Amino acid sequence: MAEQGGAIVTVVAFDVEDDRIKRIWAVRNPDKLRTWTARSSAAAQ
């Protein structure tokens, strides 16, 4: 996760197989990240 100004701006996931990264997924769409920002804010309290 990358955070900027208190909001999550990027979430990255890795698919690892045999100790090697096979795929990388990154989400930067603010509409899709709203739930991450809400979770991050709730966890900080």
C-alpha cells in the first residue's frame, strides 16, 4: 500500500511461485481504493 495525505493511493499484490514473482497487480483507481482508505482510517483509530 502507498499512502499520500492520509489516503491510500496504490495497492500492490504479488503472485509468487517458487520464490519468484510471476505477476504484479497494482490498483490506483480511486473508486476502487475507497474501501482501503476507509479500512486504513478505521485501523488508525
